[in-house]
Amino acid sequence: MTDLTVAEAQGRLDATGKKLLAAAREWQEANPMLGTRGCRLGIIKPNLYRMQVRALMEAAVAVRREGGDPHVEIMIPLVIDPSELRLLADEVADEARKVVEETGVEIRYHIGTMIETPRAALLAGAIAEVAEFFSFGTNDLTQMTYGFSRDDVEGRIMPTYLERGLLPADPFEHLDPVAVGRLVGRAVEDGRATRPDLLLGICGEHGGDPDSIALCHELGLDYVSCSPFRLPVARLAAARAALGVEGPSASA
């Protein structure tokens, strides 16, 4: 192998940069929030999910060999139809099985999904035929139910809507019981009608809001997740909800 001149090295860098720029332009989308993300990317780029599942399972194997007891949950995001989940769940299970066969180490794993589109919430019964757990992505579910861009609405629209009483509260801070909560409630009911032991929870900042936690408890969810700094408030709110304690919110 010969040494490259400065000009040759620069030429190769320029060529690589042009390829990267061309790829970025090819994948550019007018509305990426509703575009190629979540399970959609996994469907058109199947090796991406296989690579991630292999890494996850191999990490679990390493933990098991060190004496640990890993419980792997693989969550497929942004589904809109049971057919998507079935396709990807089969690929996930196939790759997980290969790792188990190659290593000889048995790893327990469960496959679930994010319910973060209104369509998924309305088709929860059929989706639960494949999914072993649901995690409600309430940020996206709120965004798609309201038609608000959560990245833009806070500074431009929300202050006026709250000031003029058009909304009782910011739906990205407090889970909306009227519409979003109704979708979650229906998904809980339909999902558990199909799979009675379906594990249910939410992820996102609503998981650290006391009012939202109380609503999740009423709807029959098993858990909430939130940012680490909100854990103390979330624990207290969850305890109050479980005990049926009324009074000032946990954030007071």
C-alpha cells in the first residue's frame, strides 16, 4: 500500500463528502415527523433492525454469561397496522433465534409496540394478536390527535390558546382526557380483550406529570416512564393514584 499525497487524500475526502451530501438530499423529506421513521425505516431497510436486534441479544448473552438475568423487551415503534408489526416481529424473532443458536445461551425476550398513532389505538385489538406489550407514545399520539407540531406549537400557538381559554391546559404537559385519553382507554380495552395479560404503559414526559399519572391509573395502565429528574414526583403521584388519595397534586 502506497502513501497518499495530500492532493489524493483530499480528492478522496471530497468524493466521500459528495456521496454523503447526495444521500442526505435523497432522504430529505418535507415533513420528516410523518415520514421515514419508526417501523417504516425498519421495513424499507430490514438489515437495520436485524443489526439492532443482534446487538441487543448479544449484549443480553454477555450479561447472562456474567451471572445476570436479563429480560429483553423489543419495542417496535410507530405502527399503523398489524401487518407491519407482524412482518417486523417475524424478522426480530428470526434474528433473536439465530443469536441463541449461535451462542447456545437461552435468552427470554418479548416483542411489543408503541401505540402512538390514532390508527394504531383504534386497531389495538388486532395489534395485540402480535404484541406482548404496548407502550403508549403519548407525545406523538397527542401531536397526531390534535394536528399540532409539538416542536412549533409551544412558542407560537399554545400561549394564545391558553390565554383565550381555547384549551384548558397544554396537552403536551397534561395528558388530554377528552380525546387522547379516550383513544388510550379504547386501546387498553381492545388490547386486553385480545390478550388479557397484555402489559401496558406510557413513555414520554406525561409519565412524570401527576395529573397524567392519575389518568393512566384510571385507564388501567401498569406503568409509566419518564425522565430521571421527574422520578420522585412520578413515584409519589403513582402511589397516591394506587391508594386513591385525593388532594393537592404531587407537584405542589
